[in-house]
Amino acid sequence: MLSRLHVLVIGPGLGRDPLMHDTCALVITAARERGMPIVLDADALLIVQNKPELVRGYKLAVLTPNVVEFGRLTKALGIEDDGTSETGRVEKLARALGGVTVLQKGKKDFLSDGEKTMVVDWEGGRKRSGGQGDTLTGCVATFLAWRKAYLDGIWDHGGTLKEGELVGLAVFGGSVVTRVSFFFILVQILSGDDGYACFVCVCVCVCVCLVLTVKHHQECSRLAFAKHGRSLQASDLTDEVHNAFMNIFGEVDVDGDEGDETGGAARL
């Protein structure tokens, strides 16, 4: 099946059965041999914890641990918190794994490949419910699939982005979609924040629809929270997709071309 896929996600709903983990280790090895991006989350992080050699040195691997999972990984690899910086441990973990990209989820999202580090600290929703991490993982995987489309030249983008930049962009995109707003992105660009603003500018150049999606996700969250309050579930955001699009974009298909499968947001 791997020849039919653009990216592989392992972890959500996986469970901890030893036979399943052994099987997944074989799948990870096979995907790595094909040069396929891999996003590892949830229970798949236990596989990495026990067999770090599966991903060590593979720069198309992305780990998305929460605070607890991150602590287990750093402990397994003997990484201590030296208190030098709040990004220190995520950078050390990425380097210890040979340049994989690590996205540490939390009150702030830290992402690093050991060389370039980003912090997404815009205030997110007022509640985090089970399943929102899976949404982030899915977003990262989607952007990694876009990466392949970009590299394969599926559309005429005229871009000159370096291949090595695109994994970081995909992970950054997955983080901001689930956390921040379009206004925040503009502020970072205009602030002249070295590296960070440049990275955001490149991200915007890759896909304008990423920026639109960021604001849309925030609007979905706002509408769902207004309706459900603290009983909000991740699935409640889905019910607000249409209303959020209408609030932000109005009538998207302004040119009346109903047969265009790319949709108005893509044309914008």
C-alpha cells in the first residue's frame, strides 16, 4: 500500500499491543526506505521511545508529543533540562534523533529540527479536548502531502523553495492552524522578528490557503465554544465549518464558477 500514499501517520488509536508495535516498526522501516514522510503521534511515540534507531537521522520523520509524551522521550534518551532556554530540550531531542522534526505540544508549541526552532505562543482555545491533537497531526500530514505535490510540480507554482525547508513549513502550518490567527501572522511578518518572520513569510508564499485556514479554525473554535462552552468536543468544530467560512469569506464563489473543483478559497 505504501506506493499509493504520499505521507504516513502512525499513532492515534494505535494502542500498545506489542505485536502491533512490532508490525508498525516494520512499516516505519519500509516507509523510510521509500523516502516517505512519517508523522508519529500518540502510542507510536512509545515505539520511538523503545527503538529510537527507527527514526534517528531520518529528516522526513515528525514527532508530535504532548508534555507527558515529550518527558518520556527525553528521559529515554537521557536528555536533561539544563534550564538554559525554554526551547532547549526540544532542540536537544531533535539533535539526539539526528535531525527529525519534533513538535512539542503544550501551552506553547515548540518545534525544532535541532537547527531551526520555532515557538507558537498565540493564545489558543479556552479548552483542549481529546481529538484536537489528532487534528493537528492530520494537518501536518496534509501539508506534508502538499510538500510532495510541490516537489512533483503538480501545479505551476513557479516557486524556488529549498526541499529542506518544506518539512519545517508543514509542521509549522499544522501548529498554527490549530492555534493562531491571521492577524498574528501579519504581526510577526511586520515585526521583523529574525528567522521567525522570514519563516512565516515563506509559509505564506507556499500556500495562501494556509493563512485562510488559520483564521477559519479560530472562528470554528469560537463558534463552537459559544455554543457548547466547557462541554466542547473536538468534533463540535466540524459542525461550524460552513458558518465560519461564511463569517470570514462571505460568498466564496464570487465568480459563479460552480464547476471549479478547486473551490473559492483556493482561488483566493
